[in-house]
Amino acid sequence: MPSQSEGRPSEARSRLLTTATRLFYAEGIHAVGIDRIVAEAQVTRATLYRHFPGKEDLVLAYLDEVDRAVRGQADEAVAAGLPAAGTIRALSESIAQGIRSPGFRGCAFLNAAAEYPDPESPVHKAVLAHRHWFLETVTELLAKIQETGAEAAARHFVMMRDGAMAAGCLFDPVLVCETFLRGVERLLQVYAATDYDGPEGA
């Protein structure tokens, strides 16, 4: 007898993606097989393949969901209408909140890149596209404070963010976030006061 989800593909797709997102993030992409996702989402394999022709399609949809969430954080920080430095602080605090949240297991994109190292892989390319957008977003915000050195300062910010995301699932997340937020504050101070030319300038 067909399950209720069989008659409502959009609901089935949502359940599949929610299940895959939870498992991929918590346990790793390669560690989670299609059979596990199908079982926990309570759909048939035929339903899964109707929405996602292969596992890679499901992985890409998972990363797209995470990308949307991160973009939403950035949009929310910008929508607050704060000065550029305040927006950077708000974005940093949202990153810190994520690190302090239960079940935090690092950056989904860095985790995916580690599992898909081939630069020609669509998954690897999706990771790079997200990171390019994030760097560009931070660069644009910093350029509103001053244009000189905005990209170098943004690279410094992203590097601190990457370090905090990596350390946050290995060490005390509260201390990691305190260190990250202090680093962001120092970066903003140095950047606003000097012709910033990179991390060594801080």
C-alpha cells in the first residue's frame, strides 16, 4: 500500500532533504548510504530517485539548503540597517551562535570539500561558489568602511571564521567564540585605522 508521501511528492522531497541534511551533517556524506536515508525518510527508493536521480544530486540539494541558510543570516544582518562595522559584528555573532548550538559539527562546506577533493566535482564546485559569495559579501561590507584593503581584510575575516568553525567542534565552543569575536573586533579596529594590507597588519 503506497504511503501518504507517495501521493504528495513535494512533501516526500522535503522529508528526504531534511533527513539527508541531518545525516550528512552529523555523520558525513560518504558515511550515509541511500538505504539509510530512504528508511529514515520513510519513502521508497523509487520516490527518492524521482526527486534526486543520484546521491550527488541529493548532496548538491543539501549544500544548497545550507547555502540558503547562511545567505539568510547575512541578509538578516544587513537588513538591521546598522553601519557596516555593526553589520560585520552582527554577522559574526550569528556565526558564533551557530558554533555554540547543540549538535554543531563544523562548517558543512569545509566538511564537504574534505570528502570531495576533486576540483572538477560538482560538489567541490558548489563549495567554492558558496565561499566566493561569502568572501565577496564580506568584502563589500568592509569596503563601506574604507575601500583600501577591503578584500585582504575580508580574507582575514574568512580565515578567522574558518578557524572558529573548525575549532568549535573540537574545543570549548564558548571560548572559541570569545576568541573569534575578539579577533573580529581587533580586525575592525586595525582596518578602520590603517591602510590594511593583510593579516600581518593586525
